[in-house]
Amino acid sequence: MGRAERVILFAVGFLVDQVAVMLWLMAVLTWFTVFQRFAKAWRQLDGCRQLEGAER
């Protein structure tokens, strides 16, 4: 979840007076982003290991 999405979600949550819902949604989406970034890093690391093994 990028900065722009957080700001928009934050503003909408306050405008419609649903702060608790906004915070829960922000927490869930933030963890989703964490897992996406972890998976991407894992795939890149695995790719580097495969290249390293092919050079030997």
C-alpha cells in the first residue's frame, strides 16, 4: 500500500466518519503489501541463486 493510497483511505475514513473501519482496512492492506514485497524479494533471491549455480 503506497503513500497515495494511505492518504486517500485516511481522508475518506475521516470524511465518512468511519475511522475504525479505515484503520482496520489500512492494517490489512499494509500487511498484504508486506507479503507481496517479501514474495517478490524471495523470487529475486531465488533467481540470483539459480544464476549463481549456472555459472559454476
